[in-house]
Amino acid sequence: MDELLRIDPEFESKIPPLTEEEYQLLEENILQDGVVLNPLIVWNGCIVDGHNRFRIIQAHPEIKYTVFEKEFPDRYAAIAWICCNQLGRRNLTPQRKKYLIGQRYEAEKLANCFRGNQYALADKSASGQNDPKQKSERTSECIAREINTSESYVRRAERYAKGVDAAEEIEPGIKQELLSGSIRPTDTAVAAIAKANLDDRPALVEQLRQSKQLPDKAPSPVQKQIPTEIEPSSITDDEAQPESEPKESELPTRPMTEIQKILAISSGMETAEELADESTMFYELEDAISTMIRRCLRCFESYPGLLSKKSYRRKVLKIFKKAIQFIHKIEQEEPT
């Protein structure tokens, strides 16, 4: 087996996990054939498609397999491809599809920004190519057109995906519950997790588990034009209201507090103009740091040699020094 092949935790997190029975069936079929029929698709030695097959190969080194090396300009482009590839599966839940659409949108935006910063012309005014807002809009329009849905749905899917990941950081395992549909809170409640302060997130995650499953709604005439796999019902599921309002004395104090937090957070996410300012970017920065820490911990858990072996540890510290240098640079800059 090729010792250079490895699993990237972030890449694998985009792949819907197999059930125990599905994994066992796949293993039995591979052992019966004596060969992995579909090639492992890799980028820079990292698996981008074939994680389960790779684990079976690790358990049975005698199994023959092939590798197909795919080229991507950066890891964000690789993530976008993984999400797009997984969206072609037939057994995805509506929640999983929504999550993958959101993850693809975020990855393509980052890939575009990365390439834009790398190759931007000195004249920033030329054609407005350095305007992140315009790039973001072009990306969402492209994805919406490709999957035959609305641009606003693509943006909502991104907020939903960020909320799912934020909830998973607070309570590991809830991501699978959300994406499998075993719990079905509103999209707004999920998205609010990522927008909330870190101290408020545990209570909001707890509120997700108390959500009742929403009944499927019949699509409106406009929604019927959208393919069912995009789950148009999610566009309006946040508007579901009880048939009659309970009396004020019957309302539990804490749940209402958490609901009010969700509504307060979501009110800033549903504006038609999708405007943002510096204050809203604090949440983005918190998420960026949390994501970095989570990814590092996953790497260390999956590959403990990164810290236990001296040569690897030196390389890890060298990489981390870039982050320290970045912080020092910000500290030295004079505020205007």
C-alpha cells in the first residue's frame, strides 16, 4: 500500500458516513472481488474520494487498488469538488444536501478570493475584480444556476452549514443528528449558532434538541419549479407558528430566552441586501479561530506523530510561527 496516501480530517468531514451495515457490505464486496474497482482519487497525497475504500485497504493490504491523482489550485477548490461530487449521491437527506451546498459555496468563495489576491492587478478599480461582494455574488449565482435553485437559497445554505459546524464544536455528534434528519430544528435556529457569542452557543445548541420535527409542507406554485432534492420547504419552514399562542404564564422562561436570542440573531441575517459591517465580522473571526483550532486538534488526534516525533514537531512549530507573526503584525499596526 502507498504509504504516502493519507486522510485529511477536513476533507473527510464533508463525506456522509456509511452505516455499519453499509461499510460491512462494501468490505465484503471488495474482499470477494480481490480488488478495489473504483480508483482512489487523491490530491497531493490526500484522499478526496474513497475514504472508506482506503480504510478497508489499510485493514487488508493484500487488496489491489489504483490511484487517480487530481489537480486542484488549492485546498478550497478541493473541498468544493468534494462537496459537488457528494451532491451527486442519491441517498442524501435534504439536510445533508443543504449542508453540502453551503460548504461548496463557502469553499468556492475562499478559492476565488485566494486566487484573486494572488493574481489581482495593481489597479484595483479595473472591472471591480477585487470586490469580494461581487465575487461572492457571481459564485452564488453560478451555483444556483447549476443546481436550479435561487441565489438566496445558496446563501442560506451557507449560513446553515456554518451553524451545523458551530453546533458540532459545542456538542460532538449533533452534526450527524442534524444532517440525518433525526432532529429537525428550523434553518434559522441552526444558523443562529454560528452568529451567537461563544458563551451563548451551548444553550442554543441545547434548544436544537428540544425542537420538534416539522411536518413536510406542500410546496407553493413558485416552489414547484425548484427540484425536490433542494428541499424548497426549507425556505419557509422558519415561518412555522403554533395554531394558537399559549398564555404568557404558560411559557417557560429559559426556552423563550433562547428563542428570543435566535430571533434577534436571525433578524440580521434575513435582510434583502445581505449587508455586513465590522461588528458582524467578529463572529467570522471567532469562527475562523475555532475552525483552525479544531482542524489542528483533528490532525494531532489522527496523526499523533506530528507532535511526538521531533522532526515533525519542528515543522509544526514552524507552521504555527506564521500565525504568531501574523498576530504580531496586527499588534504593530497603528489604528486609524
